[in-house]
Amino acid sequence: MRRLQYAALLFALPLAAQQNRPEQSFNLKAEDPSFWKLFDQGAKLNTMGKDLGFTEGPVWEPTGSLLVSDESKNWIYRLFPDGHRDGLIQLGDPDGNTFDREHRLLVTASLLRAVIRLSPDMKSYTVLADHYDGQRLNSPNDVTLGPDGAIYFTDPTLDLVKGEKQEIPFQGVYRIDAKGNVTLLTKDLQQPNGLAFSPDGKFLYVDDSAQKNIRRYRFRKGILSEGVIFADENVPGKRGVPDGMKTDSKGNLYVTGPGGIWVWSPEGKHLGTVLLPHQPANLTWGGPKNSILFLTAGHFVYTLDTKVRGHLSYPTKAVRP
């Protein structure tokens, strides 16, 4: 999701300075000793990509490359470890991405107001959902694959196309089943954004960028229940809101927030924060052992080694239908 908070920083600086001026230094800030079970105290932040527009939706490929949305340049890129990139498909404001069970890329496309699936060559797409109950979706923002194989996505108004009407009178979280049916799961968030399942599939986490908190729902057979506020990331005077999120194999939750990546235990305890030079919007796991964090932050993409294996909702190899 594009961040309006960037506007105040952008108008005063030349373009090159805007793209490269760090907001703070990289740092690992522990709030609990167990934070160091996840990160080495001497861990280094590496830059994988730079001079991009506004980066979002990272998805790691087993071949070693990273798929990433560029919301301001309207491209989905394949980014390589040496920093060079290939443009795959041009879309209006692409945002969150994930793979389905057959390793086809699913994309939330704000300009289309739709969830789409790219073709295997990533040169064309099929619309999976752009309406609910006969009304156009708002601006689908993030997407994940559920433990049941269905597609789950958030639909805030954060990137609703200027001048276009909001048809659905709320901001929801939805499920797309194998037949393409769209089901509303909840509408009790003001601006639902990032979402992620716990590794055991028992819970769905969804953050609310307007309320600056994280909700947790019990998940069973495609239905949500027992929604509670799991954690809060509201820091008065600090820029940045909860956005992209992922879990690790131990059930810890990694969520973008003010200044970096906030790490929460399965019980909702704030373990620490990965402070980044630029405000992050999203993250994913990858690498040979699935233990590297790939972080999208404005014009940059960073990588950070961890001591834990990440959890991804999709299989690492395509599963035949």
C-alpha cells in the first residue's frame, strides 16, 4: 500500500536525495531476550534492490530471484541477487502478491479493483474477483493462500482510484473458493491491510492500518470467529502503520510498523523491532533454508538473515490440481 506519509518528505528534496536519504540507521532493538533466538546480534542488512519506485508484495522464487510490485512505476519486476531486474508485466498499481498451489502468481491490482492471477509466462492475467454481491471491490490490497487452498484477501479503500465511487459500504476481508465464489469473512476492520495465517492454520491475523492494530481470528473450515485485538502498533508522532506481515515456523508474527518490522510472539508479546533505514511496507521469507527476510521499503529492497525458518502459505513447488 502506498503511504501518504511519504508526501511530506518528498516535496522538499531533489529526486536522487529522496531515493537514497536514510531516515535512520539499521538496528536490532530487543524488547525481550527471546528476540536473540531469532536474530544474530551481529546481523547485517543487505541491499538487494534500489532506485525503484514504491516497492511492495515481495515473493521469493526457488530459483533465487524475487518478484516485487512497484506501485508507482506500475510494474511487477523480477529482481535478481546482483541487483538487476526484469520487468514482467505492467499493471495499474500492483500491490500484494502470493503464489497459488500451482505456483501461479496472485496479485491484488488496485487500479483494476481486482484480485488477478498471472499466466505462467507472467505476460497476461485472469480476473479472479472484482465484485462482491454485485458491487465493485474497493481496492484489494493484500492476498494470501489459506491452509484449505482457498484465496484470502483484504479490501480497504486505501488505494481506491481517485474519482471512482466506493460501491461496497465497508472494508472487508474475503475468501475466494476453487469455484470462484467470493465470501465475506468480516467487515469489522476500518482499513484491513496485511494478513497471514499461523503455521498450524488455526488463526488468521489481519492488521488495520487506520486503527494501527492487529486482529487475530480463530480459523476453521474457511470461517472466522473469536476476533480479538492481538497487538497494537500505535506510536504517537511516529510515521508508519501495520501493513505487510508474515509468520515464522514457531508462530512468531513479523509486521511492518513505525520504523521497521515489529516482531510479536504467538502470545502477543512484543519481542523487538528491526529498525530499517527506510519505512517498510511488506516482507516475505526466502533463501535456501527459508530463513532470509526480504523487505520492501520505499525505493529499496533489503535482505536480512535470521536464525529461524519462515512460514509461507503456499507450497515451495507446484502441486498438480
